[in-house]
Amino acid sequence: MSDTRFLDKGKPPERFARGWHCLGLESAFADGKPHGIEAFGGKLVVWQDSQGKLNALDGYCRHMGGDLTQGTVKGDEIACPFHDWRWGGDGKCKAIPYARRVPLRARTQKYPVEIRNGQVMVWHDAEGSAPDLDILPPELPGVGTDAYTDWTWEVLDVPTAHCREIIDNVVDMAHFFYIHFAFPTSFRNVFEGHVATQFMESKGRPDMGGSGYGDADLVLKSEASYYGPSYMINWLWVDYKGFETEVILINCHIPTSDNSFKLQYGLVVKKPEGVDEETAQYIGKRYSDTFKQGFEQDVHIWLNKAPVQNPLLCEEDGPVYQLRRWYEQFYVDKADVTAEMTDRFEFEVDTTKANEYWQEEVAENLRRKAAEDASSPESSDDVAPDSAMTGT
Amino acid sequence: MASFVPTSPDTLEDQRLYTRARLTEVACLDCLAKVGVKKNSEHHTSIQWNDEARRQCPEFSRMDQRPEGRPVHVGCPRLVDSIETAAREGLIPIGAEDGY
């Protein structure tokens, strides 16, 4: 028997999480055309009917498997491009133009749709349960009014990782220093019911200013909650050179297979007083560009790392086992959800020692840089930093 | 039924170590809640609640009633005081054991 630590890669679950998944902004689907969304190991067709209601069905016609996402919206129904079978948002076949009657069994998989904060949410459950409206993410007061900028929206493909990798970030205090170039000065987690939260305060790393990452002038307060398995609301208060901005970031994903997912994020900025409309939208765009860097830093890690079922932790690490226990509730039958998975758990890490080591490392980097007589970082008095961090 | 299936039995032991080992029961000085507490240092604290304890906490009940604000509560200040008192009295071992 060797003392070498074994890396248990485990096996990914054979199902996709139960819960609400966000497909994107409502406005992106409101054009009377069918939209194809890769999700849950297949493809969904999403379209808007004449009442303005969005519908989501399995993307393949139950007749001969035609691709409904390449079909046509006719009236309230989606018509298959192969034989023109008409499917309604309730999952029933409404008409077959060349047939005397529609087979009684002509029902396809439908995904219940709800709109939250201008975004399209679909319910997925391998057991086929009715959608649980009580666990929809909360409404965001003021968002969608003139007080906030319009949602930005971006999609990043993660073709070779299970989506649990992004969930793990909820508890990963140390990666914020190494991957996102910031000092987490305060770090807490609370898991309870279907919600998992990270509370964090951080400062930018002065030694990374020159490379466009991290910024010593940046002080960030972040509260980020997963409402269910895939939809995070991240409230961010950014203080940049005394200029305070409130940002609400949505970080969500759609699993596409047991080893791939689509990461999506969008944000609104509370319009600062005395800033005109155009500038406010510009600030939103700048934050979106900035957060993109952060997400890409994460994606790069996920695409190259091994899955690990038995992480080896040190005492400064966050509660990854407790987080995964919480996450497990979405992958078992509803009847098999245990109290442990949903019981409240609180965690506060001691960032003191870690920050002492990190401050030394950064000071050493700065000394070396000065000695190398490196060109000084470009300074900018812009209202949005070149780099800001999220809770992911 | 496990969803993410480990391939080694040692992984189950790791799960037990990291989630259950070293939890000390602490009773709140202000209500009937009893929670499991682990401290890796003065400041580092894990608090494991159960349903019964959660129901007993009047602070959380009050916070649940508040219409404004987000529904996630950082913690109960009375329980935090109780844990600090217990730690001061030496009732909670402080310091990790090989990372758990």
C-alpha cells in the first residue's frame, strides 16, 4: 500500500440537475422565429406565440425526427420542416395538414417556461415533476426600469468540463488570488435549502496592474447566491477610486452533456447620478468586457483540469464537500433528498494568514519589477476599472 | 443514490472527515438551538445547523419576516456570541487536523 494520494476522478451523474435553468434574455426570442438551444443532452426549440408567450419543446419532431428548430412558426405553433406537423406550446400535436386526425399519442417533451427579470427560465426534472414556482429566482426590484442599464448578455462554450466545476467556485477562496488577481479579504458561505451563497470582500493586486488584471484601487464587495443548480445572482458593489457602482451580475449555465455546458452571463448597472444614458450603458458594457476576462480565466482552468471527486484540502480552503453535498440535491430523485443536503451550513474562512503570505508575494513581485525597471502601468481615470472581479 | 459516483471507497471516508469530523455541539445561550461547530483557527468557523435548530432560532424567524432585503442571512449574532463564549471557555478545540 502506497502513501501516494489517489486522485479519484469519479463518474459524472447520468442525469441533468432538477431546477430552473436560464436560456437567455426574453428579447432574444421575441422575433417570431424558432430558436435552437442546446441543452440537457439534446436540443430545445423555443419560440414566441401570437400572445407573446414563449414556449419550449424538445427540438425533434416525434413523427420522423425532423429538426423543429429549422421549422416555421405558424400561428401559435411550431411547424416541422419535414412534414409540417404542428406542435403547440403544451406539447401536443395540434394538426397534421395532410391527415384526417392527429394520433392521440402525439405529445412531445415540453419545458415549462417562466420569465424572471427579463430572462427566460425553463424547468427541467428527469422525474418529470410539475415546475416548482416557489423556487424561481427572486425578482430584482428596479431592474428593467430606468434606474438600471439594459441587460448585457454573453455566452461562453465550455466543451470539456462538467458544470459542477463552476459551482465549486462558490467556496474557492484562494483561486481569486491566483486566477483573478485579487486579495479576498473576507470570505463566507451559507448554504440553506436550494440556495448557496458566497459573501466576499476583495482588493485588487497591485502587482498585476500592468498586465491589465487586478487593480490596487479596486475594492469590491460581492454577494453571490445560486438559486438552484444553475442560476446565480451576484450583487456587486465596486469602489474604484472613490467612485461607487452597483452591479447585478447573472452567472448561469445550461448543461449540454455530462461533460460540457454553456456558461452565460449578463449584467445591469445602477445608473450613477449625473451620468447620461449613453455613458451609463457604456459603463455596463465595460463591466461586461471586464468580467469576460474573469470567466475566460476560469474556463481555461476547467478545460485543462481533471475532475476530482476527492479534493485534498488545507485548512484555509472553503467547504467544497459541504457545497457538493448541497449540489447533490438536484441530482437525486426528489424523494431521495436528505436533510443534510438542505440543512443550513455556515462557513467563515480565516483570510488573515493567507493574506499575509500573499502580501509578501506581491511585495516581492513589485520589488522585482522595480528592479527590472519595468515600464509603469498605464493609469486611467475612467469610471470603470480595466479589471474587476465577480463571485466566480 | 449517489449522483457523482466516486471510484474509491476512501473517497467516502474523505467525505465523512471533511463534513462531520471534529464537529462540537454548541448550544445557543439565548434559545434552544444546538449546532455543530468546527474551528480551524480563532476566526475560522464552520456551523452545521439542522432543521430543529433552525426552527428554534428566533433571530432567523425575525429576519425571515422582514419584507425588505435579500432572503439569505449571514448568521445569527446571538449564536456567534455563544460560539465565541464557548471557544473562550475552551469548549471548542481550535486548530485543524491535517486540513479537516
